[in-house]
Amino acid sequence: MVMKTERTTAVLLRDHGGVQCSLFHGAPVSVAADGTYRKALFPDAAYVGYRITNGKREHAFLFHTNPKHGAQVVPGV
């Protein structure tokens, strides 16, 4: 019998020392505390919008969680 394993991708949520990491797209299945930071956990095949703000600089990333050895495919990007 073959069992399918559900995997999750952890995304760090941080608001410390002038650096803020947040989500702008996607719904995590849960948010877990890990010491001083929080982690948003996403299932396979989820689209995640992630923003990092440091002072006046802001960077945004869009990625697709995927169990195939880190392969990420986002149509149209």
C-alpha cells in the first residue's frame, strides 16, 4: 500500500529590527510560533505572495509551493 504524504512549505513571518516579512497573497493552513518568529505553513500547489520591507526598501516575491525537488512554475511570470 502506498501512502500519500502531505507536505507543507514554511514561510517566515517576521517583524523585528526594522525588517518586516509578510504575506500579500495566499492562505496558510496554519501559522506556528517558532521561538521569536512565526511561520505560515502552506500546502503543496499553493501560490504565495511574500513581501519583505526594510526601511524604505520593499521587495515582493510570488512563488508556487511544489513537492518536486523545489521546482517552481508560475504561469505568466
